[in-house]
Amino acid sequence: MAVVTVGVNSWVTVAEADTYLDGKYGASAWAGLPAADKAALLITACNWLRRQTGFTIPITSVDPNVKAAQCEAAWFWYKHGEEWDKRAALYASGVRSFTVMSWTEDLSAPALPSTIADMIIDYASGGNYKPTLTRDY
């Protein structure tokens, strides 16, 4: 069984993730997951975030944005991990579009979901991230 160890393979404890996800609308299923599944999801999320290019997060970080991003990533993997892996495998195999009966889909390179990416950008910018907004006329 995987063991979550803050500073080694995680930024958050299972208890911190429980508290965070208890307050997330639509994430009530997290509470019913076995402890081993929660640990595996948190470790997977930490590894996933640490492998992203464009930023480096020390495993010893205590930044609230990093902790929130890990919780969100763990929830994402619980909800969408299997589909993510399938799409990433298709893309890695060179598939850029496919058609099934009347359904056609174009694939792009896998990227972090925007909610998670925004948390990491906020961490990386020291909380000074200011998006550029434009107005459509």
C-alpha cells in the first residue's frame, strides 16, 4: 500500500486533502474512498505535477496554491484519469484526429486542466500573476 509522506512524495497529507475536498462541490465521493486509494491518488497527482515542464516545485513546498493544486489534481485523476491516459496514449502514438461513425475529434497535446495550471502559475509568480484581459467589441 502506498504511503503519503509529505516532503517525499506529497505536499499534502490525506487529512489535508480530505478537508480540502470536503469543501469542493461535487467531490463528496472522495470521503468514501479507501485510504489506500486516496494515498495513491495524491502520490500520482504529486508526480504528475512534478513532471510538468515550465516550472519546478520543491517537494518541501508548503505554498497553499501547490497544496490546492495537488488536491485538485488528485480529484481530477479520480474522475478522469483513465480517459486522460487513453487520450495521452493516442497522442503519443501519433493520432491527431479520429472519427467514429459520425463523431470526429481532434486531439491536442495533453495539458494540465486550466484550474490546476492557474494555481501553479499563481505559485510560480509568487502570487503576483495578473492575467491579461481583453474586451470583445
